[in-house]
Amino acid sequence: MKLAAIDIGSNAIRFQVIRAIRYSDTLSFKKLEYIRFPLRLGADVFKNGEIGSATLKRFDKLMQTFKLMLDLYEVQGYVGVATSAMREAKNAREVLQRTRDAFGLDVQIISGNQEAEILSKAIAPFLDGGMYLHIDVGGGSTELNFYENKNRSNSKSFQMGTVRRLTEGQKKEVFQQAEDWINAQRHAQGKSPLIAVGTGGNIRKLFQLSIFPKSGSITLSELCALQAYVGALSMEDRLNLLKLNPDRADVIIPAAEIYIEVMRRAQADRILVPNVGLKDGLLYQLYEKVSGEPIQKIEFLDQI
């Protein structure tokens, strides 16, 4: 069975095709295609309130490409979602209706809570019976989710992200809101040690730059050191020495600031970094819908 997911974010748009392989008691998702295109919808929306004409032309070309890829791979099912930038764009409905009419692609705008629910499908296999704070930093919003015994107990979306630039006063206010929410959850669920879980392209890149990337997690102090190291580099060095993509090089420090500040306020001294994201949760959810069977355990295979 071949399945595909389209994730229209504020900083980039992702497309993935997998083949689901069921053998004996093992379910595997083998990656057949993955495209990450740096179309920064949030740059238009968070400044002007809507997606501009130049960006729309590129968006249309990208949707046409995805439609061709779906046809070429002959997928049995696909799911397409849009997050923060589309939630706020005044012309979002018009854009997505045109996508349906022109290319036959159905893309749904999802809420922050729906985004958290989908992500939980992808990260739950990495958790044990402890208490976790999941931090997902996107271009336009940051989703915080509490987990206890592998179950998501509460979630909240905050309007801060790597593309959505805030003043220092605005950042302070949002971080305080996040701290108040975290404290309320800990008061309700007890004072057990809290471990952070980070998803998003920026935390994965910081994790790859860490000293022990195979350990599965990094400490808060190491994350602070990485932020200082990358922040001290010029944009040219980030591009050439660290070999970051241009659309990663200019947002990795704002992203690090969010992860670090949330961890500090949650008193979490370590963050797990599973190599999964919204697209993976979408595929897990889609598989369960198409196959009619819940996913208990899964392995993810790259192209061979």
C-alpha cells in the first residue's frame, strides 16, 4: 500500500510518499519520496495578512508537482493539511479552493489542537511511562503538549514561531503565558520529573550538530552551547561551514531560543529529539484509516 502526506507549514512545505509493508507482526513504512520546499508562506501572512501573488504562483507550481507525483506513484490514499500561516491568511479559503479546482488536491486547514493530536501519533512510540512536555516549534506557532503514561493529557498552541517575529515585550508575554500553562498542568498532574520532547526541523538540525547525536537526547546546557556557537557564526559560515540551507540558517537561532526558554520555564534539563514530524503523524493516521487497524509498533525505513 502506497500513501502520501502533504504538510503546508509557515516556513516550508513537505511532501512524502511511503510504502506500508506488513510482514508477520511487523509494520514498516518505507520512504519512497520526500520533498521539502522552502516556500515561506508565513513571510507574507504574518506581515500583510494574506499570501501574496508572487508566492501564490510558486504555490500553484508546487501543488501541481505534488499532484503529478501522487499520480506517478499511484498512491492508494493521501492527506493534505495546512497549519499556522493558512489559519491566519485572509485568502486561505480562496487559495485552497483553487487548489481543489485546478489540481484536484484536497487540503484542509487544521487547528493547533488537531496538529498536536496528529503529532502525538508520531511521538508516542518514543515515550515511556514518565511525564513529558512535547515542544513543537514551527514557523508561525509553537505547540506544547503534556504526556503522562504515553497519553496526551493536554495541549495548547502559542503564537510564536521562527517566521513570526515578535518584539521583546511580546515574546516576554507569550513565554509567561506558556509558563503559566505549564505550571497549571504540573499542578494538576503532580511534580514528577519532566522530560522535554522536541520536534521540528530546527531542533533536529541542532541535535545533529551536538557531540553525541546517537544518544537520542541532549541536555539544556548543551543546547545553550549550540545556540551560542551557531549564533556567533556569520550567515556565510552557517551556509558553508555548517552547510545549512538558507531558510534554515536564518531561523535556527530564533527556534533555539524558544526551545531553551520553554525548557527553562518547565524546569526540564533534557530534551529527546525523535526524527519524526507532522508528516509522519499524518501517515500513521492515514494508514489506520485506510487499513482499519491501529498501529501498535512501526519501523521507518529510508529508500533502498
